[in-house]
Amino acid sequence: MTICACIFYELHLNFGTKTEKLTNKLLESVYAKGKYKMKSQA
């Protein structure tokens, strides 16, 4: 494990659920928009 990974893991443990939920929502919305764009282009 690199130092960066260790720090990131610590942060992940500390912020954990709140950040994860926010990130998942963001990723889902971006992914949904991407799929929509791909469909409309096709």
C-alpha cells in the first residue's frame, strides 16, 4: 500500500458514508446523462 492509498483510506474511513453517498449520487447522475447523450446521438 502506498502512502497516498493509506491517507485516502483513512479519509475514506473518517468521512465514509456521507462522502460515499454524495459521490455515488454524482456518479449516477453523470452516468445517466452520458447514457442519455449516447442514446440521442445514435
